[in-house]
Amino acid sequence: SKVAVVAIDGPSGVGKGTLSQFLTCKSGFHLLDSGAIYRALAFGAIHNQIDLENHAALVELALRLPVSFMEGSVIYEGKDVTSKIRTEETAAVASKVAAIPEVRTALLDRQKAFSQAPGLIADGRDMGTIVFPDASLKLFLTASAEVRALRRVKQLKKQGIDANIEKITQDIRERDERDANRKTAPLVAAEDAITIDTSNMNIEQVCQSALTLMRERG
Ligand code: C5P
């Protein structure tokens, strides 16, 4: 039988991660953090000093990507890399490898395999458009780059990391630009997605409106 999939797409810093975790807790569904897969690939590429022009080597790594997810932790070759893959450096490389069509294709089956009973909350950029086009509910979250940068700075401060707001805003703009303009799976809302502009909402409001939509769609 068909497994219920909730696709949650949008740019970085829009609250997808928090919303996905919230919906996962509420529903008991599985969680796919597809960004973490691209970040793990980026981490592996950096670690193995793979030239980003060497698409064959990146595809080879993507197909056997030694990453697993355990209770919110990301494990790469047996090591906990949860915080290592969250750096701006890894994010920048992730968005570069994610622009390579063969790499995206190589990661498709890996992502589809997360769709298992009782259901899946899928967090990413192309969940509703490419990976799960038949998703039962598709949400597309947006917010201005400034609002997202501010949220990111707050998040980093909580982790004791000093951050420069101008630099982060710039990084977010560049990454948005690359994600939106790439030829394969650009960041766009699916035709049947519901867009939630979170610029003037707090995360509790975002979570509650998404939960209401999810319960309506049952
Ligand atoms: O969501 P997160 O910031 O962890 O994703 C890191 C990068 O991975 C994004 O900037 C994007 O380039 C890429 N990505 C993607 N498709 C996805 C998830 C992430 O291209 N479904």
C-alpha cells in the first residue's frame, strides 16, 4: 500500500529542520533529512580530497555513501559527524555537489528508501518535485534572506559560535542563487505545494499551521 509522505521544501534557514522534527514527533513517521545526505557527501569529498570537477569520483562516492542516521546523529564511516557537517564550509561544498545532475540521480534511490510505513516526513529542496512527486502533502516554506540570516546567527550563538551577520546573509544569498538557478532540480515549489511565508511567524506558529494541514489531509 502507499505510504503517506509529507514533503517539506524551501531554502536554508527557513525552519524546515525544526518543523520536520516537530511533525516527526507528532506523527511517529520516519524522517528524511536529505540535506544531511548532501552534506555527508560533501564531507566525504573534502575528507577524501576529491576534486569537485571529478564527477565520476563524486558519483562513485554517492552510490556507496557510508552514512547512516541514528537518533538524530549523523554517522559517517562509524564516526559521529553531526556537528562537522553543519559548518558553512560543508554547506557550500554540499550546494556545489548538489548541482551535479549525475550526483542527484545517484542519491535518488537512497532517499526513496526512507518512504516506509507508517509514513515519512521528507525535508529538502526537491522532495515534492522530484523525489516524492506523489507526496500526500507538500509544503513550501519561504522567508527573506535577512530573516533567515538572523535566525542562523541566533542558532550559532546558542552553540557558542560567533557569527558575522553580513557574511552569513551573503552566504545564504549565494547558496539560494546556486540552488534556484541550477539546471537539475532547482529550488521551486511543486505546483500542488502549499506555500508558507514564515518571515513574520515564529517557529511555533509554523509548526501549528503545518500540523493542522497535515491532520486535514490525514
Ligand atoms: O538543507 P541543508 O542546508 O542541510 O542542505 C545543504 C545543501 O544541500 C543545500 O544548500 C542544497 O544545495 C543541497 N540540497 C539539495 N537538495 C536537497 C537537500 C539539500 O540540493 N533535497
